[in-house]
Amino acid sequence: MELEALLIAALREAGYGPDAIGSAMPRIIRIMQAEDVRIEMGRSLSRKEREYVRLQLELGLNVSEVVAGLQK
């Protein structure tokens, strides 16, 4: 099952309605992608790196592109 479908199913089961799920899903996905970046880097990120990751993900870059930008 795709990650987003799994999250939607879990939120529905927890009692959240479609409006709450729809508005929260983009942020939940970005949070999980940011954690993927941290895992790929193999270390905790500094405050500036976390801000960079947040901005890059909001702009629509994928995890591998953000990791590549941090490794430069």
C-alpha cells in the first residue's frame, strides 16, 4: 500500500474526517520526507539545515535532490 493511502486509512480509523485529513496530509508527508533526509544524511541536522530541508521540500524537491544539495 502506498504511504499516503496508508496514512489516510490510519487517520480515518482514528476518527478524522476528510477535511482534516486533506488539510493535514501535505504537512505530514513533508515531515516524513524531512525525516528521510535526516536518515539519508546519517546524522542529526543543524537548525540551518532543517530550515533548508523544509524550504526545499515545500518548493517540491524530492528527498534525493535535497540530500544532494546538503552534500555539496
